[in-house]
Amino acid sequence: MKKREKMLSLFLACTVPASMLLSGCGASKSDSGKIEIEMVQYKQEAVDVFRQLEEEFNRTHDDIHLTIDSPNDATTIMKTRFIREDYPDLLGIGGDINYSYFIDSGILADVSDYQGLAGINPGYVDILEGLEFVPTPGIYGVPYVANAAGILYNREMFRQHGWQIPTTWEELMTLCDSIKSEGVLPFYFGFKDTWTCLAPWNSLAVDLAPADVCQQVNAGKTVFADEYREVAEKIQKLVEYGEDGPFAYGYNDACTAFANGESAMFAIGSYAVPQIKSVNPDMDIDSFVTPGSSDPNGNTLNSGVDLQFCVTSACMDSGKKEAAYEVLDFLLADENVQMYLDDQNAVPCKSGDFTLAPNLDGMKQYIEEGKMADYQDHYYPSEMAVDAQIQTFLIEKDLDAFLAKFDTDWQRYNRDIIQMVADYNKQNGVQ
């Protein structure tokens, strides 16, 4: 089996229902005399802003017609179309393991010659490069916006009580004790929805584990039982400062409780702010980087590429490269980036004088300095259900069993990638 066919079957088998492989996905296009560029993007919550961008592009361009599709379950739709060899021209996807599969399957084109990359924060280009299973020459995505995860806090509450922002793990523990002593709940978690367990896990892991820990494990250089022990110990400690029975309350419950002043802090990403503001529009929210380290200089912003634009190889092969790049130029225009930031409370991947949401005040320095690392779960195969594993660990409190299962499951669900890494290292003399 060819490499591309093998990798396609790997990531499609677990995510695309067989019935979908028989259904048509592409929409027919009229002969308008214009170059037709189709984008499929996965940010369902950003449908309105993408509709505005599509309309403005088509209003201002006579020779190119842009169609932006924002289907439900877009990633599954994309994979279905790929197996049918029905490729859109552009993809709007996140920086996660699916992107890694798309690169390795030859679906994405190398856009190293796209001049707009010069204006992108190099830290986000590096984050995408780090997602590659094995080093692959070229650049395959144009980072657009990111999000940031750490600790949201009630700025007015902190001001009233005189609480200071912690810069070390010890200071965070002291702060939690102080908040608790004044009759206030330090954190709300909402761990009934298993994915919320990943927020504090990721923001601690970027401080306490190597940024490339997953690649190191794939190369046989270390094990998670060694690298994740402190992460697991500290998230377990953090939960002690949360609501009673955090596994009985979900994400919406946590957003509502935090919005209503029932906790001083919420360990979650910036993406939660719109939900919180829907409950309390006037709430003064800021955030700070989770201080997992005992050294202030050891802390890192947990930030990943929430949306990037990729050009498909099929688009390049069809001779529409210049039109695709013109669409990228339009999307990356400062006014359009700012419109997206305002609508989605996002972090720009493009360098420039952009206005960020006030809830990112405490993270600006890290963003400007590029002191950031990707979400660890962007490397996790979905079959491992790591979020559920973390939830189970926090309920059962069996640290050794959790770490042992993590390593065992990793070997099980990543065996093909681990073999790929071994073959690459052997062929290239990598030790």
C-alpha cells in the first residue's frame, strides 16, 4: 500500500462512517467566467464572520469567486471528500493531529513561497512544524488566529480583596489558600464534560513537560510515566480548590458559576469568555499564564493555532495557486484579521498593531515575546480519549495506574506513527 493510501486509511477508518463514503459532497459550480476558489472551514461558531468575509471578497474582486463552506462536523466532511478525491482549494482547520495526517497523506501543498508568511509570528509557524510526525521539508499552513489557555480570573474581585497574580506554583497555592480563607471558592472546573479536564492539564504540561514530549516518546527516548508525573500530581492538587463534586457539573455550569461570582478563577481558555459574557456581559475578566513551575521564568503560555489556512495540492495542480494566494492576502489584511479577533475573542498569529480583548491583558507579554507552547492534546490520537482518562484519574486518584495506562495506550494507538518515526530515523541516521 502506498504511503498516502495507508495514512488516509489510518485516519479515515476511525472517523468517517462507511455510509458517508458513498454520498456526494461537492457542490456543482456555475460557469461564471471567474476562477472559482472553494474553502471548507471548521469553525462553526465563526460562520457569520466568514459569511461577511466571503461577501466582501466577492464584492471587491472581479476575476475570482470565493465560496466558503462551514458545514457541521467539517473535519469529517473534509475526510470524506478526500477519500473521494474531491478536494476543495483551501482548508480552514486547526493545528492538531488531523493537520499532521493531512501533511503526511500529501493532501496539503507546500506554501513556503507565500509572501504573507513573512508577517506571521514565527512562534506559530514553529508550533505547526512541531506537529509533523517526521520532519517534512516545506510549510503547509498559514497560521491565522490562536487561542490562549491558562487561568481566567475575576479582575474586580481580585482588586477588591487585594489578591496578587501568582508567578510560581507555590504562589498559586498560597493564593488559593488566601481566597479560601476569605470564604470564596478559588476555582470552578465543570469536569462532567470530560474535555474541560484538558484545559488545566495542557496549561500545566507546557510548564512541566518538554514541548516535544510526544515526539520523544514516539522516538523511544522517554515515557509519559516520567514526563507527566508532576503534571498529574499538580492537576490533582488544583482540583482540591474547586467546587464540591466537580464531576457533577459541566462546562456551561462552570461558565455560569464563574460569571455569577461563585469562584474567583476558572482554569480554561480564552474561548470560554463569550459564553461567560453571555451570562454576565459586564464582568471584568482577565487571565494569567498557569504558573506550574517554581521558577517564574519556567512558565510558558499555552497557545495553539486555532485556525490556519492550507492550500490543497489539488488546487496547486489545477493552476489556481495565484488565486488561492490572493484569497489568503485578503484574509490576512489587517482589517479582516481585526474583524475576526473582535468576533471570536482570538489571538492574532499575524504580527501587527491589533487590539486584543481585555481578557488577554495578562498574556500580552508572552504573546509578543513568542514565549508559548502548543496544547499537548493536539498530539493525542482521539482513540485514546485522554480527556476521559484524566477525568477517571481525578476521580479514582490512582496516579501510577493512570500513567501506566497512558503509556500502554499510546503504544497501542500510535504504533504506525512510531514505526514511521523509527523508519525515518534509521534512514536518516538520527540517533
